[in-house]
Amino acid sequence: MSARRKPYPFDRFEPKWQRFWDERRTFHTPNPGEKNFDGSKPKFYVLDMFPYPSGTGLHVGHPEGYTATDIVARYKRMRGCNVLHPMGWDAFGLPAEQYAIKSGQHPAITTRENIAKFKTQLKRIGFSYDWSREISTADPKFYRWTQWIFLQIYNSWLNPETKKAEPISTFR
């Protein structure tokens, strides 16, 4: 760096704006019936692949992948759309289990800690997620529905005559 140019003081400015965005819920998308909801605006949904919170933190591929969708979300907001841009955590499965085994801790502990770390990192990058919509596949309020749909499928069969799923109890 040139002797005449001072380095940009990220540590002074970024926390200020991150606080500003959090306090004002800058990227929140209101639901119908909420105070700031405008039903005349077109709706736009931007969904990223939820990261596996199974490592010590984000890697370079996370921001690389999330930058394009963040650009689209911001562009659509500026064009007047109601943009729903949530973030969540794909916390079930082998990656979380393997990380827990490697670290010697229970998967619930490592998942909770890693989600907190990943969330902090994503917020510091400045992505425009609606954090009020955050989900985790390890949350019982979430996985009860995946279990329910699995049981619906498991307890059904495809009737070739009607080409519809029917309860297994009707199978002849």
C-alpha cells in the first residue's frame, strides 16, 4: 500500500451499518396484515442453498455462491418488489454427525455453536437476508413436517387404476 494512502478502517464503519440494518430491520419482508405490507408490489422469492453448519466456519465458496442471489435480491428491492430472501441451516445428516464425532461433542451442541458462528460471519459480510425468517432443519418445529410428509408417503401406495396415492390400508 502506498505511504500516502491509509488503509480503510473496516472495523469502525462496518459494525455501525450492520447495527443500523439490524435495528431498522432493513431487509425484513412484511407479511400481509403487517404494518408496512404493500400488496400492490410484485412478490419475488430468492432462496439460497442452506449451508451445512458442520465446520469451523464459512469457506470461500459460501460467499461466492451467495453473492449472486444477494445482488438479485437487492436489485429486485430497488425495483419495488416485496423480496423474500431468507436464510437457514441444513443441520441434519452426515456432515453434522461427522463434525460432532470429530470434535467429540454432541451434534446438538456443535450444530448450535456452528449456526451462531456462521450467522455472525454472514451478517459481517453484509448479505441482505431477512433474519426473521431463519430456519434450521434441526428445529423440531421444522422437522416435524418432514417427518409427517415422510409418513404420508410411507403409508401410501400408488393406485395404477386411478393414478393417485391412496392410504396403504386400501391396498388389495
